[in-house]
Amino acid sequence: MIEIPVHDHTGKQVDTLQIDEQQLGGDVRPALLKQAYVRYHANRRQGSAATRGRSQTEGSTRKLYRQKGTGRARRGAIRTNIMRGGGVAFAKHPKSWRLRMPKQMRQLANRNALLAKAVDDEIKIVDRFSFDAPSTKQFAAIMQALSINRSCLLALTDTAGHVARSAGNIADLSLTQIERLNAFDLLNHRYLLVEKQALQQWLASPQRDEAAPEPTIEKKVKGRKAKEVA
């Protein structure tokens, strides 16, 4: 069992939260975390970069002048990549960078990333956030009391309340819903700041699937349309 201290707003330890390592994968698995990180990063790519090659630019394919006898360098069509207004060498075309990963591996990676944070003492648990009104100064004081001096991920159940608005102007702090906690966000930040009750609910609830929807491509099969997952 891993014991994580629970603090109040002043940074004083008031309780501890015990987490079972087996519930988070037992041991930290670097290969699994890297695979999940690379997949998540690749799936965020739009893949719409496109440039025109020599076959897509306007212009004649006629040879500009004869090969020999002019004393000039050899020259072909006007659409070559070395001519002004010509095509681009090794032109880019839209493509999908999407990577796949089994659902159970994705869910395990999310929990294993939390285990990595717990092992490195990078989880800061607050007993309860209580803000009567949005206050950046009050939230900055909480972070200073918890010795959070690097990038931080704040996971909340409600991202539209006073706590979320208080953290909106803090540098190097990102806000997310506790239900959307994933390995990519956890590994991209040094600390995780979360309420005790919210973390307990996340650990007790079944992991949701954070996979983005797959694009569908329609193709004809024996005269009928069939949908194929790209």
C-alpha cells in the first residue's frame, strides 16, 4: 500500500490516503507509458499538411530549350522544383497519423501513470477546496503551501466553479476534469493536485475509454455501400 499525505489549505497534513499498487498495475511500466504517450500525441495530429508537387502545379511540360548547343545548363519542364513557381520536391500529402492501442492497455496506462506519480511523491491531495468567491491570490497561496513550484495538473469534478476560476490565471497550471484524467496529461506535468474525495471516486469507478472516435470510410462492396473503419 502507498500512503499519500492529505493536506489542508495551509499545507498541514491532516490525513493520509492509502492506494493499493495492484489497483494501478503493481509496478511502473515505462514501455506501456511510452506507448500510450506516443499514441495520444500522434492522435492529436491533424494530418492536413499539403504542398503541391510538380504534377499539381500549372505550367507546360514542354522542354524549355534543346539539351545541347546553347551553352546553358540543362533544363526540362518549367514545373520542376528548382524553378520559380514550380512544384515542391517530396511534396506533403494529407495522411492519418493515428495509432491504435487495445482498450485494456489504455485504461491500464492511465492508472499506471498515476502510480508513477505516487511513487515519485508528485501527487498533492487537498482535503477540500473551499472558495466563497474566485481568488487567484488564495489559490496561489495554497500551491505555495504545498511546495508546488513546477508544472501542475489540477483535476476537479467541477470545472466551472470558483476553484476552476481561481486557478485560471496561474502560470504552468492546467485544468481538467477528474473523469478525463489520462496518462498523457499526467506525464506532461510534474505535479497532480486533486481533492481527496475526487481521487477516491476516480479510483473506485471503472475507467472510461479516452479513445477518440475512428474516422469512417465508405466503399462499395459488390454494388452495396459498406462502412469501413479507417
